Amino acid sequence: MKTYDHISSDIRLPDKPFKLGTTSFIFPDHIIPNVKKLGPFFDEIELLIFESRPVEVLPSHNDVKELLNLSQEHEFTYNIHLPTDISLTHESLEKRQKARDTILAVIDLFAPLNSTTHTLHLDMPPDVKKNIENQKKLKNWQEKTRQSLGALISDISNPGIISIETLDYPFACLETLVEEFKLSVCIDAGHQIKYGHNLLEIFEKHKLRTSIIHLHGVVFSKQNIKDHTALDNLPEKYFRQVQTILEAFTGVVSLEVFNLENLNRSLMILSKVFKNIAPMMENIFSTRS
């Protein structure tokens, strides 16, 4: 684990300007037990709704009521990560229409929570990514995406509640569509770093549209590159880029990690830069036990 000794930690640290959140899968349990443990210590919880099938995997209406009660009791908010097992960009029109219906149903299910944003993946087929200079293939994918977004947005009064996430392909492929449909942006900082995209450039270009930043570490090794790990795994040059962005960002920053160790290590690093960072969870639970 890196120590990040170069980061100053003293009384002159500024308050964080952003809302800090993390995911609803830090503990190996369902959403509500995670929210009960995490909610009191964070500004926001990212509800991971990765799966939409079978319908039983989705929270019930009673679950949503309980989530609302928890957020009101402890004064935090939610954002929703929309399902990733469906695709608005699929070759099949039938599957794209099914994806639209599923997304609208999930948004409707969680409507009582008044979530800050609903993050959406617009996946790109491997054959397009491998040959992204092929304008015919790229434009075909963009047109299918445009049609699907148009159909989705036609039933949403405020398109800005949808934030399009930066994935493994250049976000420039989607910029005109984001502007055309007045959508928001989810900058996944880890994705930008992992896939060699310019993080500072993408933030500067889209900072006014960016409602949420997904933040996590990236491990670079000869075997593979692994993301969604602890923030202290980021090489120093990338952490400095992240710090520059966070010092100016007033939206939501979600520590998109999926276990307690990675969360605590990430909180430790952020606490060296900003005051009023959530306390390390292991200390809280050890005190309570």
C-alpha cells in the first residue's frame, strides 16, 4: 500500500466542496443492510442496480419506502446506477426497446427517493472499439444510440437526471448526443485512467454537465490493469490530477469500490487532502462491538 507521504495533512486542509458517497455493496449483503451501516456517515449512497432480471432481484416498493425513511432519518441522498444487463445500443431493435422499458421502470421504481442522478452505460460493441476509425461502423452505432436515447428521453420530463458514464472508449464518440439530449455526465475517473484517456481534459470540457464522479484506484501491472480498487493504488501523477479536480468539484463523488478494505484505504487518502471526510468504517464498527 502506498503511503502518500507527500500529501500534507494539517489544520490548513480545506473542507471538501463535493458530496461524498460510496456504493451499496461494501458489505457482502443486500442493499438495505449496507445502507443502514453506511448511510449515517456519507452524504450519498450509490444504489447498484446492475441486474434487472429476473424481476425479483430488484428492490420491492416496500424496500424503496425503507430506503426513503433511512435517507430522511440520517439526512443523506441517493444516486442510482442503472442496470448493465440490458443495452440501449444493441444491434437488435427489440432488445433496445426492452432496455428502454427496463430503464424507465427502474427510474419509476426509485422515483420516491428523488435521486441526484441515474447513471447509464452506453456500451460499444468490441468490433467497433477495435476499429474505431471506421466511420461507417461508428456512425451506425451512434445512430442506434441516438434513436434509443430519443425514445428514452421522450418519457422523461428532465433529461438531466440521466448521467452518461465514461467507459472504455473515447467519450468524444458520445459528446454530440449528450449535448443534443441535454444529458448529464458521469466521469468515471478510474476508467479514464485505466484506458489511457485524458482525465483533466474530459473534466474541463464537461465539468458543467458532470453531476457525479466515480472514484477508485487503478493497479498497473505487467499481467493486467485492475480498477475499482483502493484509491491509494493510483500512481502519484494520476492522484494529483484527481486532487486538482476534486478541489473544484461541487457535485457527487462516489467511491466506487466493493469491499470495506478498499473503502477504508480510500477514505484514508482523501482525509489527507480534505477535512470532513467520512470516518474509517472499521473504527466505527470496532467501537460499537
